[in-house]
Amino acid sequence: MPALKIRHSTQPADYAFLGARVRILLSGDHTGGQFSLLDGTLPSGSDSGMHIHRHEDESLHLVAGELEVTIGERTSYLSAGDSCFTPRGTPQRVRNLSDLPAKVVIVMTPGGHDRFVAQAGERLAPGQRLPDVVPLSRPAREQFLAVASAYGVDMVPAPEMLYG
């Protein structure tokens, strides 16, 4: 049996990503490509937009708050303590329709989705406030969609924040 290697991130990186604060707890590099472990804070009004992960399955656990989650053609409402699973290739959308932020823990399998978050998101300094969500300029929108496509994420259609 191989020796156990303990991996951890002592200072996880925070990113502003599609209007949410996303922290990379364990990257695909930390886990040998097995999975990425993320946590997120989704402010009121957050909307991932309908999208498809071509390469990863997504498991989401709602720690606090409420979310509307659409997986395929089915829409469900999650409360704190609820979880859901979206297989790769399935359209999905996550929205916070409540007045309070929602906190989630996300596992993406296999690992690597963290690289998309890091490349497409804005790195936040420790304690930095999440910037206001504003529509992206046409060049910024095209760049985001190109990065998403390179990481196997299709926005169908892109969320409102991408339209400027």
C-alpha cells in the first residue's frame, strides 16, 4: 500500500467568479487530479446561468441559505443541509433568489475546475470585499466565454452579467 500523503492548502485562494466569492480549498493539483474542492458565498441575486460541464460531475452541498437549482429540466429548491448532484453533460443553473447570502461546498470530479475559476475569476486579496456585479464589456465577455469553452464549460445562454 502506498504511503499516505496529506495535502492541504494553508491559505486558500479567493476569487470573484460570476458574482460569487469562490475559495479553492483543494485544487486538482492537491488531489492528483481526482477532484477539486471549492466553497462559495453566493450573494442575493447570484445566478450561474444555465451551463454545462463537459468534463466534470458536480456535487453541491448547501451549508447556509436557500438556492434554486435547475438540473436538466427539473428545478428544485434547496435549504441548508440539502445536497444535489449534476452529472457531466447535463445543463444546470444555480440561483440565489433569497435576500440572504448562500454558502455552498462544491466537489468537482475529476479535478481541474479550479483552474477555470482561477483563470476566469478575479483574485481577491484576504479580506477584500466582493466587487459589485456589472455587465462585462464585449471583449471581456468574449474572453470569458473562450476561457469557459477551453475548460469544457458551455454557457447556454450566458448569464445576464455577461451582457454589456
